[in-house]
Amino acid sequence: ARKGAATELDLDGTIAGTARNGGWLDLHLRPERHNAVKVLLFLDIGGSMDDHIQACEELFSAARSEFKHLEHFYFHNCVYEGVWKDNRRRFGEPRMSTWDVLHTYGADYKLVFVGDASMSPYEIARPGGSVEHWNEEAGATWMKRLLETYPKAIWLNPEPRSYWDTGDSIVGEYATHCDGAFECRNMRQLEKFVDHLV
């Protein structure tokens, strides 16, 4: 979608306009193109995800320039009753209630989860399964609420697909809550995810 001030050169329009003017330069500008898809980005931080910080920062600085409406939140291993906005971790900052996320952003947003899903299955399946605090409700309950509000969701994993569902990876469990799970370790893979999301 092209909206806003005309700031980008419209080469085809400029050539056509110049030809119509008998060779006199007729510059045509158009609004910059932005993807109109609205995205809620949930990033797993800490623990095994520390190995992927640089890759995730690079990929999503690119995503920020692609999506005009991109909101980000951080969680550790599983989304529970609270998320936070500052990646310097979660202990000093007040959390934003996940209920507030559900009631702040419209159903036209798409969900993107980024994480390696390396955790105990109890963290998603059971109350009290979190490794950091007592969660009254299972992570699966919160995933269900998110997906009822935002029916389009994908999971991006920075680990190679060959590592999925081995060791402590439970990507398969998360994938059942999403429209798809994708390996995302480089720009080519990120472009594939953007095409799927649109």
C-alpha cells in the first residue's frame, strides 16, 4: 500500500511524463511503499535464546522497515499473563498485562512468535510450569486466547529445522497453536515468512 507524502521517485511516471512533454523533464513522485499488514511480534529472550540475539536483531530491524504497524513484546519461553517491552530483560520493568495486549490491538493484527521453543513441556501445558514465577494458568491457555483474538499466527525459529523436537525443543507443541512454524535464520527465510503472512 502506498500512503502518505509523495517522497519516492516514480520512474515509470517520470519517463512517461517526460515523453509527453517532448523531452522536458517531468518528475513524478509517489508515496513510499509500506506493507499494510499489522504485526504483533512476540520475542522469546533469555536462556537458550541468548545465542540468537544478534540474528534476531538483524532480522527484525529489517522487519521494522517492512511493516508500518509493528508492535513488539518480550516473553521468556512461553507467553503467560504478562509480557514486557524492554529487551534488557524482564525483572526490573513492570510487565504489560497480556489481557491489555488482547484489548489494545485489533483483530486485524497478525501474530509472530520468535523463539527456539527449548523448554519443558510443562511450561506450556501446566499452571505453575513457568521456570520464573507461579503462573496461575497454563501457557496453552494464553496461546488459545491470543489465537482467538488474532487468528493468523506463525512461529519463527532461529534454530535449524534438524534441531526441532529434539532434546528440550518442543517446537511441535507450539506449532499446533500456529498456522505454521518456519526456520528463520537469514533474510531469504525472512522474506518467505513475510510472503506467508501477507
